[in-house]
Amino acid sequence: MHDIRAIRENPEALDAALARRGDAPVSAALLELDAARRSKIQASEAAQAEQNKASKLVGAAKAKGDETEFERLRALVAEKKAEVAAMQAEAKELDAQLTDQLARIANTPADDVPDGADENDNVEVNRWGEPRSFDFDPREHFEIAGVAASMDFELAAKISGSRFVMLKGAVARIHRALAQFMIDTHVDENALTEMNSPVLVRDEAMYGTDKLPKFGEDSYQTTNGWWLVPTSEVPLTYTVADEILEAAALPIRMTAHTLCFRSEAGSAGKDTAGMLRQHQFEKVEMVSVTHPDDSDAEQKRMLRCAEDLLERLGVPYRTVILCTGDMGFGARRTYDIEAWLPGQNAYREISSVSTTGDFQARRMNARFRPEGGGKPEFLHTLNGSGLAVGRCLIAVLENGQQADGSVDLPDVLAPYLGGRRRLSADGALT
């Protein structure tokens, strides 16, 4: 959410920032709406003052026995009362319109975000690991012999339709092991607090984390009004809504492993094979709430937490900073980590780590009290995948595949798999 006061002071700055995203200027329309709202408030306050003045004179006229003046003043009070109510209603409606318009405007990019139109203009900032050389044509995850029988798309379609998968046996256990490995690493080594959060949330939580009103079609809503979370960023971040925290309590670092749900609106025809893009998936999320001075450093810390998981799993990856045209609505800066998938001969996104600045905090009214006192200020919020469990499963399976259809599994997963390190060609852990 943007601050209308800052827009009044420097409307050109907002329009210039949005132009970097490829968005049209909005300040003129906002300021026009804001001026109408403020004018109506001022008019209602003037009418209220006249009403109050007339109200005081009514008693005096009655006491003097001046019935004509008494009736005139009483009629004036009633007239002003109706006038005030009408103008207050109009001001409230204009305020709602302004708030709605502000809520639909994307966050402004940080100065160091590269300008660009789409993913082709993203800039690589890090690369780790050398993609493995195969002496056979590597297969996609769902084509690997040891995986195919345990990754059942037809059965899932029978139950739920397209873009769902039923994992069975060893593959289901590897998927679970990956999530446990991620959570344990974040809690034991990265000092994140594990949360077990709801996956059904109210409008306010979706709005506060910038998923509403603009992107409602991307999520699922129940018939009684709850939303299925697109990511646990929503419930974790919203824990600080309407709070005033002490500066000494910052940063707050949280992680959760949850189911996530996305309608994938607008993605028809994209990644329909395999489990790369699903309506239901699992993710281990990281959320940080920080002092504004610390948020840039916190983003780099979170990025390293995610990159380190892939390094421990032995999955080659590259990290890119998203350009202005590819960045998400609420992000001020985003780094994507892309894992190497030999079956596709491509790097594919496995994590996004974003800082929103105070964009979400303004929507949630989440603030902190500076050390030494002073007026409360808005917090900064950050979120990142650490990691997307299903996509990580894909990366592990494709990078570890062998010519006979078996898969060598990362050593770090062995404690979660009863000491076993291989998925055999017939789908058993050995």
C-alpha cells in the first residue's frame, strides 16, 4: 500500500517508479480523488460547526420566548444535520475508492533492481555447481523408471482433475523427507521459529499480504468465505497485523511447511506434463519481520538459507535478480533461485526471496516502537521459499537418475530414509 501523503509531496516519483515496471502513471487520478475526498471532509466539518453553533442558539431563543427564531434555528439545525450526514457519507465513499485504488498499485522497485520487460531481462548474480554430464539422455522426473509407478497423475485426475498428482510409496517418503530436512535445517541452524499455521484464512489476511483485491482469481475461496492459502507467507506475515512491536523484539523469523493452493489462472498450456505446476503443492516458507534498516541484509540472509539447502542436496542452481517487468506485485526486490533440471535441460525456479519494504505493513497496520521512544513506524516484511518441496523433489530425482532407471539420493536425506540412499529401478528404497 502506498502513502497518499508521500504521493501528494512527490507524485512524479510514484509515476517514474511505476514506469520502470511498465505501468501507466496513476498519480493524477489519485490526487484528484484525494482532493475531492479532502474537500468533502472540510465541507462536512464546516457544516458541523454551523450545526453546533445553531444548536447553542436554539436554547437561547427558547428561553427568550422568541418562537419564530426558535423554529428557524431548529429547522437550521435539522438541515445542517442532514447536510453533515450526507457529506460524511460521500467522504467515506470517496475514501473507500481511494483506498481501493491505492491497494491496486504495485510496489515501487528498489533502485538496484534492473530495468527490463520480462524474464529475459533478469540478471544472474550467482551460480553454484556444474550440471552433470550424462552418458544417456536424461529423462524428466515422471519418465524415470523408479519414479513412474509412484507418481500417479491418472489416479489424481480421477479424484480431482488435472494438475494434481498422487505420490505413493518411496517417492512419497522422499517428498516427506525433503520437507523434514528443510524444516530441521531452518530451525536447528538458521534460527527460524517453526510455525504450524492454518491454510484457511480470512479476507483481511489475504488483503494485508497484497493478494487481494487484485489477484483473487489466482486463489481458491470456500463457499463460506475463507481462502485457501497460496503460500504460508499469508498467515505467517499476518501474525503481526495491527501490532506495535518493540524494536528489541526484531527481527522475527518464522518458517512453516504447509499445503499451498493456486488456481494457476492464466497458465493454461504451461508445464502441463509432470508435477512442476500444480493446483495443490507443498512448500517450506520463510518469513521475516524486521526493522527498516535491516531488511536488505535480511533478504541476503534468507537467500543464503535457501541456496544452502540446494548445495547440501547437491543440486546445481543459479540465482537471478528479477528485473522490474518480471517482479511480483508486492515485491520491492526479488531474487529467484533456479535449480538445474537435466530432463528439461534448463534451470527452473525453485525459490523466490522477496522484500516488500513497508508495502504489506501499511496494509496490515504493522508497526514497531523505535528504541528510545518516538512515534511508531511501519515494519518491513520479507518472504521466501525455503524451498518448494515438489520442485525440489523433481530436481533431486532428475539430477540423481541413473541409466537403469534408478536414482541416487543425496546423503543428507539418509537420516530421514532409514539410512537408505537409492531409489531402485522398481521403485524401492535401498
